[in-house]
Amino acid sequence: MVLCGVVTSGQLNSAVPRRKMSLTNWRKMEAVFSAAFLLCLLVRTGVHGDSLTVLQAPEFVSFQKGDWPVSGEKIPDLVALTMGFSVQEDLSWPGLQAGPLFQRPRANVLVVVRGVDSLALPQSVASYPLENPVPFTLDSVAETVHSLFAEDTPVVLQLAPSEERLYMLGKANAVFEDLPVTLQQIRARLSQDGSVLASLPLNSLSRNAEADLLFLSEVQVLHDITALLQRHRHLAKDHSPDLYSLELSGLEELSRLYGQDSPQYRDATSILASVLQKFGEDVYGLYGNSAVVEVVTVKTFEAPLTRKSRSILESKQISNPGSPYNLAYKYNFHYAVVFNIVLWLMIALALAVIAISYNLWNMDPGYDSIIYRMTNQKIRMD
């Protein structure tokens, strides 16, 4: 059994019996200790191949370059902080620094790519290792955007083409109503004019294979989103921030069918890297260089992602999903704010009632009141 730790040369000499050893045996022993040390170092540092890459970000959203790992379950909090929203628990992560109080990006675009641990993105702001890759959604961020900017009807789009999962809110219902969302619609879009099949170097990818068409369908969705945003440029000029969440799993299907060493998988990885780079640049430019674009690459999630369809506008909601009786929570993170508002307002009203009552009790009707004074003068005149 090998214990993880730093093995010095002195400890190595003490661990080896004091007897003559040949040079070959000594080198074998040294190689074994070096390999064990490197293995333990990898385990202790928690190296993961999955990554979070920031493609685009405005200057007032400061991402620091470094190798600080970020947990997968903290991605929604990270997105909320980049948009200027508060979170329930502080994110003690040095990769993101606090920015200006009165500046927030106009949009945040998060693309989750399943089936690959990293992509060769030529230009990016920063990249960080991703640990604990658990499934996550941006539902909490979408609810915050909806509650704070309900009158401005911001764009909220959550899309997973492979699972035909779509959720739109606000102006997204009108802007992306023509966006193909089902696999049948997307494949029909590939056969139309202006599809990505005419501009992409397919190489080993086939237009007839099921897995290849799934990957190409996701690329087509990215192309159509930027095309619709260019057609509705007024969205980037309003005061409400927009939120986009896209999940792509075409590479995962190609890896499962052909393998990671196959030419189809390598060609698809190269195509997706270039498409995502252009997608980030286009969205960043459409929003006036005021958008944050992140790409999460994960080989596989540790648990299957299950998401029930719901609408924020539903009147009947279960406030506590863990209770079968639909009981509300005792308090939430707004409890302290509401409590202080109610407390000090009641104290101020109580003091006002006491002061008014005291002054009325000690008031001289003949001297302080105009009514009694005018009455007395009229009596005297009569």
C-alpha cells in the first residue's frame, strides 16, 4: 500500500534496506516511487478534464486567469453574479471579482457541451477546471430575471435540441417562435436554403447517419439563434438583461457510436469549436460588447438530468416540493429585509400616534384652535 505524500531522497534511502543494489534495481525502485507520487498528486489536487471557458465578457465583468476549480452546482450562482444579481450563499471563488454596482451585462449566454472534456477554442477570456460535474439548470436565474424585470419582458431561452426541451419567456415567445425545436423541424431546416450544410466542411460526417444529423442539427440551432437576433436588434437595446441556456449533446452521441478516436468525432469537435467561437463573437457584438458567453464542456454528468416542464407564470405553485401538503417554508432569504421594514415602520407609526395624542391632549382649544377662537370672537360681537 502506497501512502500519498512527498517522498524525499533521504526518506527514499531510509526506506530501502542498506545493502548493495544494482543500478538497474535502483532505477526501478526510483521509478516506482515517482509514479506513485505523481498519482497521489493528481488525486490530491483533484484534476478533472471538464472545464468552464469564458468566451466573451465585457470589461466591467472581471474574470481572473488561473486554475481555480469551480463546482458544477455553483454554475447558476456564477451566472447570477455575472448578471449583477444576489445569491443566497456567497461564492468564495477567486476567479470572478466584484464589478461596478451600476453596470450589468445585457445578456448572459451559457452553452453546455456534453461528450467532450475540452474544446480547442482559439480565443477566450479565461478557462477554469470544472469539478463535481452534476446536472444543473438556470431556472433560479430565470425566475430572478422574470421577477425583477416583469414589465420589460426580457428574453429567457432554455433549449436542449437533442431532448426537444424548450422553455421561453417574455419577448422570446415572439422572437423565437420560428425557431425549429424538435428534431423533425431541425432536420427539415437542414434541407432548406441557407442551412449550415452548405458552409461547413463535413469531411467524414454523413448527412444520412442519425448521430451525425443530431450534431448538425445543434449547429443549425446556433446559427438560427444568431440570425434571429440580427433580425431583432432592438432586443439588445432595452434595459432588461436576457438569458440564454443551451445544451448540446451531439458530440456525446458521436463518441458513443464511433468512439473518441474516430475521424467523425475529431471532425465534429473541430467544427463545434469554430462554430462556438463565431457564435460567441456574434452574440457579443449584437449586444454592443455587453454580453457574457460561457461554454461548459463536460464528458458526462454524474447523475442523469431530469427536469419537469413548468411555467413561471403559473398561479398554483408548490412552494415546498419536499412537503406533500404544499406547506410554505417558514422563511426565505428575504425574511430579514421584510422583518426590518415591518418592524421600523410599526415603531415609527407608534411614535407618531403617541406624539399626536400628546399634543392633542395638551392643546388649549381657545388659544391653539382657529375654530374655537373664531367662535369666541363671534360670541363677543353678538
